[in-house]
Amino acid sequence: MKPNVPETGAAPEEVGRRKGHLSARAAGLLRAQIMSGELPPLTRLREVELCAQYGMSRTPLREAFRTLAVEGLVDLLPNRSVLVSDLNQPDIEHLLTVFATIEGLGARLACEAVTDGELTHIGELLAQMVDLYTAGKRTDYLAVNREIHSKTMQCAANPILLSIWEGLLPRIERARALPNLDSKRWTEALIEHTKMFTALVARDGPHLEVLTRQHFLNGLPYLRQSIQVDSLGAHAGKMTRGTDLPDAGE
């Protein structure tokens, strides 16, 4: 027996699926912008502007906010404002130091286990990064960058190390992207990646370990600057506005 659904309306379960899809889409878009640094810490997320931008009502957008709040990416304030969550500088620096050491070890082990096919694949990814850098497509660049780091850790062929690395990744990913908002650091990081790939091709584990650790630590000064500026209400580290907070729609 078919449910009694008005011809002019959708079934309740269909409406629920549609809202769930919209909520997941909004959460995905916002998550990508937050993780890439496009929406820096303390950015105010405005419902009206985001609803217009994403083409949806407030209900799925608010559900997306709740999802991101659980993930620790946004803060839901009592006055119903939504802010991109702040980064704790001391904690992030300690975490980045540990992460750099873990990935450095993974890079050294990868030199011992990487196959020719894996080297070819990583080389192709590096070529994509160069093209995306040239085109100024920062978000896409960061996505390929994450894939290179992930692939290198997989090449280490150490499941315990990979598990530890994957466990720390969500906590470090946003901070890792912030330095690349600075054009100078973005250029430096790409040059470092080419040197790291050269060491991987040469299977020079000790040298690649040092390069990988330094690759992360080189971003620390830019990360400190970004966090300090954002904590004062700057937008993308470029425009200060006193005690006002940056808006996502600007």
C-alpha cells in the first residue's frame, strides 16, 4: 500500500533526505574553506549571506553549523552567532613539532620501501601542484598537497606509524594550511616539496627526514603571525578592524 502523499508535495522521507544532502553539502563547503584557511579563525559566519551563496534555507545551514561545532571547527555562541573556532598557539606549536617528527620518520621509511610506480604517481601529483600554484588555485593546491603527504606516509609501509599520523591529521590540518595564505611562504613550500621529491627519488632517507621536518617547522613563523593577527580580528591576515570580527561574506 502506497503512503498517502499529496501529489503536489514530496514524501516526508524525501524531504528529509533532501535536507540531509543540503546540510552535508554546506558542511563540506564550509569545512573545506576553514581547513584551507580561506575562512580564518574568528571569522563570523552569516546565515543570510551563506544561504544565498549556497542556495539553501537556514535549516540545513544550521544543521551544518552543528556538525562543524561537534568537529571543533566553529563555535556556536549564545547570541546565535557562529564563529570559526580559534587556534591555541602553544598547543598548535607543540602538536606541529610532534607531527613534523612523525612525518619525518615516515619519509625516511618511505625511501626504503617506495616503488617506482609510487614515485611516478607522487611525481605526477607534484606536477599538478606546480600547475595549481601557477594558476593561483590555493584550495585545489592544498588538496593535492595533502594527497602527496598521505601517499608518502603510506609508502612507509608502517601501519602503526600511519595510524598515529592519521589520528593527528585532523588536529593539525587547518594550522598546516594557514602559512600558505602568505604568498612568500606558499612559494617557499613548493620549492621545499621539489627538494623533498628529489630526495625521495634518490631514496636518501636521512636527508628526506631532515627536509620533511624542516618543511613543517619553516611554516611556524607564518603560523604565529596568522594566529596573532586573526586573534585581533583581522581578515586573512591582511586587514585589521579593531575589535570587530571578520565576516565570511566580505
